Amino acid sequence: MFDRLVLFARRHVAPTPHDVNSEPQFTWRAIIVGLLFGTVLCFSNLWFGLQSGWISMMSLQASLVGFAVFKALEGVLSVPFGPAENVILQTTAVATATMPLAGGFVGILPALKMLDKDETNGVRTVLNFGELCAWGVALAFFGVFFGVPLRRQMVVKEKLRFPSGTATAQMISVLHKRDDPTDDGREETVGSVGSVDNGLRRRERRADDAISEESESGSNEPHEDIAKLGDSEWATKLIALGGSFAISGTYALLAHFFPLLTALPVFGSYVSREWAWNLMPSPSYAGQGIIMGLPTCTWMVVGACVGWGILSPVAKHEGWAPGDVLDWKTGSRGWILWVSLAVMIAESTVSLGIVATNEVVALAGRIRRGRNESSEDVDVETVDAQFLVPGWITWGGLAVSTAVCMGIMKALFNVPVYDTLLAVGLALPLAVLGVRALGETDLNPVSGIGKVSQVVFAGVMPGNLVGNLVAGGIAEAGAQQAGDLMQDLKTGHLLNASPRAQFAGQMIGSVFSIFVTAGAYLLYSRVYEIPGEQFPVPTAQVWLDMARLVNGHPLPEHVTPVAIAFAVLFVALPIGAALVGRSTSVHMKIGP
């Protein structure tokens, strides 16, 4: 299978303004390094995902680390490591790293495990390694195949910015001493109804506007500083990288043998014991905060202070959550989760509604204008057809991957094949909305997309909580895979990389990551209790509570008015941002 995929990718090298026909694009050295670094990121993402629900693409980090590795090996390389190879390397690494979220390993699978026995309809919800791999195969590919045709409209024609993809292209161009790919006029946006105005795109297209994976951040160092690094400075950077790794690893080892280090009662023993207010020093979370940027981290702190500093004591004091504070069912942890769920659903639904409205308006505008632009549409593609993924592979792969998904879900969870087909059919248009939101704001509302699918399937499969969770996982997987691929294709488009080679790297990374993620999940499950103190899996609890809610389970006492009030408050933010034309400047990530 891999041999055919490699031959498929290596048939040609896409032409570029830098005359890189002599430079390799698809190489096994780039693939191997991408897989190795992606594996490290996959374990890290699964760890953070089970703890907090947060996953990062790490495309900037993958391109930088990949370049550093080959920079260190420069003296023994017969062919220099080029920018096109770097694109393939980071594409492969991202595909490998993001499987914990795309495959539902941090949300859906733990939620299935947490179902009560009378909620499973006799289905076994704890999977072994082979079944975990089969689950991954069911979810890993249809979003990728569906994402490929979206490139022409969203990347080539409309030139949506895809901020992380653009920042990665800028990073790679600086590392390889190439001109900024966003300054050559290729990013002039096609004027169309519902698109962000050209002035905004030009203003955001600065090299020093590199943004983190999940949100905009003004804290990045200027790319020019990286370009000026000499060989000795690169050696220093690698030593610093190794030192940071050693410090973080040492702390993790100490924390394992001395658990007190993970919950320091800095606010006093009383609030630590009664309200679970503790400080958890963590080099890993410090690094994650650097990646996510100030806006996202600020909103997470706001959410933590409001939830645990205000709502939790109120719920406990008023008797609405009489159990232990950390108890999901009777304690304030479970009570405030419903408020978080209301905020996420309301904000995601409104954001998706805004994107859908813009899409409808744009479509209506194209219909009114007629097909006068048809001659221009033919020439809009900037890459020769021999470097693109053929249509028969795209649509044939979508059909086959959908059929495989139907068969596996029937075998694992006894979900009727027509219900799985409906779930995939619903996931695809939702993925379009998610990809468009990602292209404009750098946020892919996969959680909200999954919740929309859960609402729909509460009517399709009433009372079937297993089927409801599976349907939500399918929708989330489609949007996540398509969005990640589109960010990578944006990077490749700016750097004139071959989409065909990128597709091959994406597929190899996805296949490899299925086994890596399944093994990592099984390892964590055997070493730690899931859910448990180390891995509370808040995302899984959100999925499970949503499945129960839409299937008629009652809400906790007095949570409804509070949830509605917070939902209304946070719905006003995306609406206000859209009204003032600043939808890319407000980034929220509250709760898991």
C-alpha cells in the first residue's frame, strides 16, 4: 500500500518560482523524521487531551524541529534539506500528532467507557488494541478525502488566510532563506460576498504576525532572528532544547514519586481540602501556554476563576451540589460543567451560524452573477493537474472510507449502517463550515460541530447513547481531519509544494498514528485510571452529559437559569465581533 502511495506522490515535483525542480519533495527522510516527531507529539497530545481536552497541531514546531534536525546533519547530507521537504515533514507530523482528537481518543472513547451498564444497550464499550485500531481506521480517512476538493475553493480561489498555515509557510521560508511567500501578490483575495475584506487580509499578512496553533499571539519572535542563526548558534539552540527536555522530564519523574508536587496548597490548606484550589506546577503546561498564546490562555484563566472561584462555592453553599466538590454526579464539578457546556454549545452554534449565513450569502451572490466567471474559474488553479490528487482517488477514497466506517461501527457498536451513513453525510457539510471558520479565525469549532450531530441523532436514534456518541465522534473527526489538511495545503500552496506529495504524507501519517495512538491510549489506560485523578477526561464528561441531555435526562437542580445566563453572555461576543468586522480578533476556548 505504502509503495503505491509513494510512487503516486513522487511522479513529479511541483514547479516553483525558485526553480526547485532539482529539489526533492517527497523523501523518506522527511517522512521518517515527521513520523518520529509526530509520535512524540501524539503521546503529548493524548496526555494533555485526557487531562484538559486540549490538542495542538504543532505545525510551526514540527517545521522548526525538522529543520533543526537536518541542520545538525547538514555535513553528512548528500542532498540539502529543502523547503518542499519541510512542508511534507510537517504535514506528516501534524497528521500523526492530531489523531488523539480526530480519532476520539480524548473524548468519545472515554465517554463510552463511562456509560452506566443500563445505558450501553448490551454493547461492549471497552475496546482492546485491535478494536481501538479498527475504530481509528473508521474515523481517520473520510475527512481527509473530503478535504482535498475544498482546496480549490478555499485556498486557491478565495485565498482564505488559514493563519497557522500561513505562519508555518512564513517560518519555513525564513528558515530556508526564501522570500516571504505572502508578499508576492498571490494572497490578493478574490472579491466575493461573505469573504473577509481585502484590506483586512493585507493588514494581517505581515511576517511578524505569526500566530500559534490555536489562537493569535503577538508573542512570537521575529522570523528574521531565526534566519540569522549560524551553525554554532544552532548547536546552542539544540543544547537548550535538550536541556529543557531534561528539566521537564526530571520534574515529571519527581512528581510521579512525590505526588504532592502536582497539587501545592498555595492558597491554604482549607481551600485546598474543601474547594480543590491548588497550584499544579508543570513545565509541560508552561510550554503549552507559550504555544497557545495570551488570548486563549487568558480566557482559560477567566473560565477557571469564574467556574471554580464563584460558581462552585455558590452551588455548594446553596445545596445545589451537595456532594464532594470533585464529584462529577453530585459535586460542584459536575454542576459547573453544565454551565461550561451551555457556553460552548451557544458560542459554537452562533459562530457556525454566522459562517453558514456568510456561505449562503456568497452562494446567492455567485448565482446572481451567473456563470460569467466560468472562464476564469478554469484558470484559477495555480498547480498543474499532474501535481494534484486525481478526482477518482478523492471521491473513490471517500466512498470506500465511508463504507469501511459503516462496517466497523456496525461490528463494534451495532450501529445500523444507514445511521452511520447519515452521520457521515451530516459530518461533511458541517466540516465545510468548520474549515471555513478555521480559514478565517484559526479556530476549528469541532466540539460544537459534534454537539450539533448529537442533537440531530437524538431524534434519529432516541435513547441510544452509544449511537449518539459515535455520531458526534464521526462529525468531529470529519471536521478535524479536513481542517488540519487544509492548514497544511495552505502552507504548501504558499511554498509551491505538490498537493499530491502532501496528500501522501497525510495518509502515511494518519495510518501510522492509528497504531501509535491506540497503543498510547491502551498504555495510559493500564497505568492510570481513566477517568481518575491523573486523567479526569473533562471532554469525555462533556460528550456524555450532552448525550444524556438530548436523550431526556434531567439537568441538575438550579443549573438551568445560570447556564442560560452565561450562554446569552458569551453568545453576545461572537455576534458583536461579527458586527464590528473583527471576528478574527476574539478567540475563546472555555472549558474542555
